[in-house]
Amino acid sequence: MRGVGIVNDMTFKSGPITITRITNEGTKIFLATGKIMDKKKKSYYGSGGWVSDLKIGFRAVSALDFVNTIMVNRVQHHFTLAFGNLTEEMIEMASWLQIQPLDAVPYQKYMQNPH
């Protein structure tokens, strides 16, 4: 794989992770946590890892709820990932900046549009 950067095929370290994205012109924050699973599960080539135990804020969610929340709230792609559970720290920061955390939106089999 000549001409490819050094992080072409990197698997994230197992453990807790925080996923965030400030959105809606800086007025909302998508804040989620989970756990990067052990590297034993086969994956695609590239940088990443499999995440289990998903939560949005403090609420446990399924993978469908996770994706639905992103889609319904039109959260842009490209998220910040940090090792560790930083939920309390991120909520504190959001409060200082007057940014509202997004609530989980349960998955439904039909289109949801809050706007």
C-alpha cells in the first residue's frame, strides 16, 4: 500500500470512548459514549473499531437509536473521538458555552422530521 498514510489500518484501543460533534451553528452538541470492543472481531481496512454499550448522554441506546438520532437531528459527519468517558466534562463545557445536548431519538420504521 505505497503512498498511503501511516494510520491507514489502525484499530482503536479497547476501552471507553466519547463521541462528540457540535452542530446546528454551534447551538447543539451530539454527545455519546460507548466501549471499543476487543480487536478480535474482523473489520474493514482503515482506522476504526467496533463500539458496544452505546449511550447518548446518560441514556443507553441501540445502534438503530444512535444512527436515528444522528439522522433526525441532521448531525454532520466527522465526529471527535476521545478515549475515556467524558460525559460529565462535556456537559459542563456545553453549559459554559450555552450549547444544548441533543436527546436520543428512538428508532422508528418511518421518517421522523422534527423541523
